[in-house]
Amino acid sequence: AQTVTQSQPEMSVQEAETVTLSCTYDTSESNYYLFWYKQPPSRQMILVIRQEAYKQQNATENRFSVNFQKAAKSFSLKISDSQLGDTAMYFCAFRGGGATNKLIFGTGTLLAVQP
Amino acid sequence: SQTIHQWPATLVQPVGSPLSLECTVEGTSNPNLYWYRQAAGRGLQLLFYSVGIGQISSEVPQNLSASRPQDRQFILSSKKLLLSDSGFYLCAWMAGGPGDTQYFGPGTRLTVL
């Protein structure tokens, strides 16, 4: 069974600095998708970025980028120029090729951006 | 554009009472629909998913059931709530292609007393 591990329960960063959130996963599949979702205090899950496993190039969305290491099964999220609005719980998620298309989530990292 | 709605936003129910949570999607047809539950301080766990009207698959045996009476409507129900049913319930939709992304609704916070 696939698992997703986020080893950093909480992190803190100063406004305008860069922070990296870690995520590792375990799977025997070769084709899959990885996601980072953000859950602010409102608790709505918001997609931050996605990565297709067959793509070697790391995904980037504005200030958010990933470091995808397929062999190491690692998928970290880098947030540049951190802003107060980035304060949230961040979840790493895996989706394999099964019929359910279900997401398997990590336990999350609570990121606090300090002014 | 597509939007997803959930109601109610907050619900407090006594143990043993029934439950009905509703999720609707606008702006798309024949979406895959999902119910997730998030316990306090934890990630999300898939409860049910549906790939079409009347088609429901359960991931976790429990006190809950789901139904999809219309293409873009997904309902989570219980006949008798337990204390352990408390949590944050999220509905999500996906267009259905293998490369698609799941998008989440605003969620329902359920407290069972």
C-alpha cells in the first residue's frame, strides 16, 4: 500500500525568506501524481502545485516549486519570498493509477510565517 | 468555471441522531465525486467515491453511507451518529481523466455530542 510521510509537524519562517517542506512516499507504481495542498485557517483545501511522475522537470507555480526526486521517492515543496498569507497547514498527497483516483495524504506540516 | 458547494458549514448533533451532508458541483458534467474525513490534527481519509449516478464505492467500513441521486450531487448520511463521527468532512470533485486534479469544497465541521 502507498504511504505518504511528512516528518515536519511544524515549521516557522520569517516573512520574505525561503522555506522547504519535506515529503516522502512509498509506492511500487511507476506512473503516479503528487500534489501539495494548502489548508488555511478556513480549512478549505487549496491546490498549490502538482507533479506528474513521468515528467523529469520540477513543477513551478509562481513562488512555489518542488524538488521531485523519483528514485529517492522524495517530493519537497519550496516556498520563496514567504508571505503572511502562506501561513497554513500543508499536505503532501499521492495519487496512483488505480480506478478510484483517490488521494493518499500525509499528516501535514503546519507552517507559520512570522512578520 | 466549476464550483463546489457543501452544506451545512457547521453542524452539532446529538449521539444517535441522523445525518445528511450535501455536496453539489456546478460547471461540469459526470464528475468523479469523493467524500473525505479529516480528524483533528490529521490528514484526510477517503470515505466514499462515485464515478457516476447511483455508483458508490466505500473505502472504510463505518457508520456512514453515501448516495448520488443526481449527476452533480453527492450526499453523506448516517442513521445514527456516533461520537467518533465528529470531524471535518470534505467533498471533492475531479473531471475523471487520469491526469486530473481533485478540487475540494469548503467542508462541513460536524460535532457529535
